[in-house]
Amino acid sequence: MKLFFTILISGFTSVGFSQSGGLPSIIADSGKVEFKKQADADNPDYTLACRILKNQVNQFPDSAELHYFLGYAIDRLNSTEGSTMHQMKKELVIEASEHFEKVNTLQPIYTGEYIVLDPYAKLSSIWGSLAQSYRVRNLKDAALWAFTEGKKRGGFTEPTLHYNRQLLNSCSKNAIFVTLGDNVTIPVWYLQTVENFRTDITIVDANLINTDWYGKYLKNVVKLPISFTDEEIEKIDFIKFEKRNITITNPADSLEKFTWELRPTYLDNYILKGDRILLNILKENLFSRDIYFSSNSDSSSNLFLGNYMHNEGLVSKIRLKGIDFNEAADRISTNFSAYNIDNLDSADIAKSKDAIIILNTYRWAYFANIARLIDKGQKPKARILRNEMEAKFPLDKLPYAFPRAAVYFDKLFSELD
């Protein structure tokens, strides 16, 4: 889950020293500085960051921010990228977890500097990653324990699970769903493992598929049809690629074909290992199972299938015969009627920045459809959809994830009024 990390930092803090008994004492920001240094390194080693941050936590035990950075540093020692997720060590997960739990005790709504995930989402991530390392080895009871333990310690909050239940229910029976990111893939694993919820759906994470172990896991444990051998999956690498038409033929009817233009997905010159495996999954499953992507997936992660992706709310479904966008503008997916946050507690939403971000995906799904209706001159229908969105997701219960979002929605709605 940690491939292609973007480290979000608001500035670089200074390092200072004070003298105590003739020995230098490192001030509180220096552990953060070392962490950020390693985050930018080609071959990061978080050992020193952990050592500094542990000393600082001993000096400042009530600093939520130091516990947060220490939890992250320990987790990065455990697994810096998704390529090593299947080798997670339980002891390090427990140690990192204790620091994120401490953050939530000290600051139920964390106000310190963020790295990628908030403390609640990070608890879900580390325990879900440990559970996945057990699932890879087909240790079902151990995976169940890890998910349950993560929930007990503060991860897998109800707003996140609620959203992902409705996300899964947006897909048809026995579908393949290509997901992206910790806040979707890991809670979905939890729902399928702990709640036995929508286990008919096969999850394919668009980041993890770039690793050696995940493709083999999908093939051998999940039993997803993939024609590559294990050895071939290990050897697949990124390759130079020029845009071209890709054609998939229905194995049951050689006259039925699906063709689209695939362009390079990386640096305008390459396609990645995961792209090649995903192409194989499409080839083996496209004519036998519905395939969905998250509606916010970009063209590189959905293999430039945009002209064949029908908006179904939180998800987009591949349509083999393409999309009539004039017709699509007039049709609002029946999934929208099920979307709500009625049973969620406002306090549970407010405490997690990541919960607010993913729940706002509902609004963006409405936004896309309202904009399309306006573009097609169907303002009465757009107003109905706008009113429905405002009633279901009131700002006093679900604030915008970012202040800038209000500008976009206000501008869109001004076109209606």
C-alpha cells in the first residue's frame, strides 16, 4: 500500500541543541527532520529516526506529534513499500500501534503535522497490512485476529466501514473491483474477512499489483484467472510502450471483440508491471465478469478505458459497447438512492481527517453528475440532484474535506440558480 508515496510536509523544521551535563540534547523537531530525510532517500533507513524519536518521546511523553512520527517511523522499519507488506512483523505492528493509540488518547482530533494518514486510518493500515500478510499464507484465523485487534485498538472506524459497504454494494454480483489506496482496499479486506460482507467481489489493488507477491496471491489464493505463471509474474517488468489499439476477443465467441486505445501510463513512454498484469486480468475475465474501477481513478490506473467507463456513482463499470455520453447524461445510477450517512455519529466523522475525505467522495459523485446534467441543458434534473445531495450530506454533519472544495461547489451551484 505504500508504493508511490507522496510525503505531505508543510515546511522543514530546524535542528537545535542545548547543553546538559556536557552532552548535547536533541530538541523535539530533530526526529521529524531525520524521518523526512529518509522519506526522500532512494534507499531509506529509519533506524536513526526511530532512535531519536524514542528518546524524544521519553522526554516529551505528552507530545501527540512525536508519538505520531514515532509510530510512522516504526511502521516504515517494518515495511517501507507494498512490496514487503507480505512480510510484516507482528511485534513491530504492535509497537507502532501503541504510539498511534497514544496519539488518539492525547488528541482525539489530531492537530499535529500529517504524513499521509491520520492516526485512526494508520491503525487500520498497519493492522490490515499484517492481516494481509497472513492472508497471503492462507492463515485465515490469524488474519481474522489481526483485523479484529486493529478494530479494538481504534482502527476501522465506522464512518470508513460504512462508506466501503456502500462502495461494495455499488458493484454487481461476482464483479472484479479495481481499488486504489489504503482507505479503500484495507477496509474492504476487513469487511470481507470479518463481516463476510460481499465476499463475491474480487478486489484488485492497482498499486499492489506492481509487486511480485500480490499477483501470485491473486492467482493462487484468490483464484482469480491469470494466465501468467508464477515465474512469469516475478519476471514481468515495466517496458517501453507506444500508444496502440488493444483487442480482447471473447473466448466463447471469436466474433465478439473489445478494442480500445492504450497509451503509456508512466512518463509518456512506459507501461508498468501492474499495467501488464491488469491487462492479463482483463483478457481472462472481461467477457465473463463485470469489472469496476473507483470513479476517481485516473486514466493511467484504469488503462485509458474512460470512453468505456459508465459512471455508477462511487464506481465506474466497463461497458463493452462503449458509452453514449448523451444518454449517460440523462441517466443517474440507482446506486445514488442508497448513499447516505444517516446512521453515522457526527463525532466519529469529525475525529478522523481521512473519514471526512472519503465520505466527501459522495459529494464528488453528485458533483460529476450535476455538472454533466448542466452541460446537457438539464438544469431541472440537476437541481433535484443538488437538493438531494444537500439533504443527505449536510455540512454541519460532514464538512468539506478541504476549504477549496466549497469554491468548486458554490461555482457549480451558481450555474443552477
